[in-house]
Amino acid sequence: MFLFLVVALAVVVAAVTLAVVGGGENGPLPEAAPERLQDSLPPDRPVSRADVESLRFPLAARGYRMADVDDALGRLGAELAERDARIADLESALAGAQAAAHHVSMEKPAREDQQ
């Protein structure tokens, strides 16, 4: 039993040594290129729901690459703010048009009563 443990330990030490040294002619593995965001948000048109649903961030050592996530969130935040401003402008214009239409409809019966 003791002899078996010694042989097993020698095999493990040899395997670890080969893995660390690189196993001969090939040398150590080359540095892996850092992952980058492949399918970023489209720069030439507004972001759609499908763009957001298909957005996938590459993994980094501690989760996701913060720069990629910050860029995407900044872009989405700017577009949401732009859309909110546009909606507010349209709602204001609609309220003005409805008030003008209501004012015109109230003046029309008053004119008819005067004639």
C-alpha cells in the first residue's frame, strides 16, 4: 500500500512538472487575447429591443469588462433620455392641440347664439 502511494505521488509530481514546464518543444502557451464586445450596439441607428436582447458581454477575470458595460449603459441611458424628451414634447403638443380644439368647440356655440 505504501509503495502504491509513493508511485502515485511520483506520477502526480511528474504530471504537474510537465504541465508547468510546458511539455517540451512547444514552450509555454501564448497569452490569450482579451475578449472584446463583438456585437456592440449599432452606432448608425437608434437601439431597438432586439439589439438589447442580443447584447452579450464577454467575461473577464472578475465578471464582465467594466468598460464595455459602462459604454453600453451610457448609450442606453442617453437614448432613453432622448426618447423621454421626445415623448414629453409630443405630449405637450398633443395637450396644446386638444386645448385649442376644445377652445374652438366652445366658441362655436357662443357665436351661433349671438346671431
